[in-house]
Amino acid sequence: MKIGFIIHSQSGNTLSVAHKLMDQLNIQGHDVVLTHIKDEDVNNSMQHPERLVTVVEEVKSNVDVLFIGGWVQAFSLCRGLNHYINHQLNIQAKETHLFLTHHFPFEWMGGTNAMKQLSKHVLMKGHVVKTTKIFNWSRKNNQHHIKQWVDSMLTQLKALD
Ligand SMILES: Cc1cc2nc3c(=O)[nH]c(=O)nc-3n(C[C@H](O)[C@H](O)[C@H](O)COP(=O)(O)O)c2cc1C
């Protein structure tokens, strides 16, 4: 299957989650493509969300499965990904999975609100959102949760093959 990842990541947390799943999907022989974007503004001032840097751009046409990953910025969806989805997301997928990373240990400390925003924007682009996941980075067992998510995604994707 062709599996795409569109990831907004400034300091690498969100990208690291994507890579854990991508590594396994590559081992299984899938055609995995990544687009990694980040804000031009390294100080995260939130002034110009439209000023995006494209680090890697491989997701250029429709895919079977799409993962969109971002992070929580001031209790909301990071502005850069918000802008990208509304203005630049122009591919479709049979199904789309969403995930977010944030610092705090509980989802209600920003993650839940940001995920609502992300889901809404992606649905408005005509995507079928299959799953959503929030990673609470300062929780002790965060890495365990990432592994569990990777395993559950691999199981779900196997059923599509
Ligand atoms: C400007 C700024 C605002 C942030 N606001 C929040 C927040 O409201 N809630 C939260 O839990 N984490 C917040 N964080 C932490 C990030 O969401 C977290 O570190 C995330 O994993 C970063 O993802 P990245 O490494 O992929 O860029 C903020 C970080 C920055 C730089």
C-alpha cells in the first residue's frame, strides 16, 4: 500500500512518533512517503503561520492511507499545520489517521482541544478520519503508549492489505 505521512514538527517529538511507525511499515514492504513541514520562525512567535519550511516533500499524490501528525501550541493545534491543511492539503486518501504530541501529562491540557480542531479541518477537506491519538510527552510511560499505538496501527493496516 502507499502510505503517506504529513508531519508538522519543530523540535522533533512528532516526527519521532511518525518514524517509529514508518520504520515498521518500510520493513513490511509498504511504499511509505513523508512530508515534513515546520515553521520558519524558530522562536514560535505564532505571528506568521503561513511561513512554512518544507524539510521533505514526498507526499505529492493520493495515497491509500494518510497519517497527519502535529503538536499542541498554546492549547490549540499548532498554527503552521492549521494553515497547511486549509491552504495546501490537496491530496486524498482512502482513510486518514491523526495524531498529536503535547508536553503536558493529560489530554485535557491542550491535546483534546487541538485534536478537535485538527479533526474539523481534515474532515472539511473531505477526508475520512479513522483514528485519533494524543501523546502526552511528559507522562512516564509515553514511550510505551507510542509502541502500543504503532502495534495497533500495524494490526489495523494489515486488515486493509
Ligand atoms: C510555543 C509553544 C507552545 C506550546 N504550548 C503547549 C500547550 O499549550 N500544551 C502542551 O501540552 N504543550 C505545549 N507545548 C509543547 C509542545 O506541544 C510539545 O513539546 C510537542 O511535542 C512539540 O512537538 P515537536 O517536537 O514535534 O515540535 C508548546 C510548545 C511551544 C514551543
